[in-house]
Amino acid sequence: MRPQLPWVNGLADGLAVKDIETARQVMTELRHKLESREEPAVRA
């Protein structure tokens, strides 16, 4: 995973830790909502 470290660090440049945490919380909540939805019935 070491070769990706500079790339990942570059993504976070200029972002506050608080903003990154907020984004993580939003994505986590969206994932939970999407996973809890019932699958639509498949029509034949």
C-alpha cells in the first residue's frame, strides 16, 4: 500500500480534519440508508 501514500495524502491537502470527518459521516449514513432499503421486486 506504500506506493499509494503520496496520492492519498495529496487528496487530503488543504482539507481540514473536521471536513474529512464530516464527509465520512455523511457517506457512512448514506451507505446505511442504501443498504437498509428493500430490493425492488423483479418483474417477469
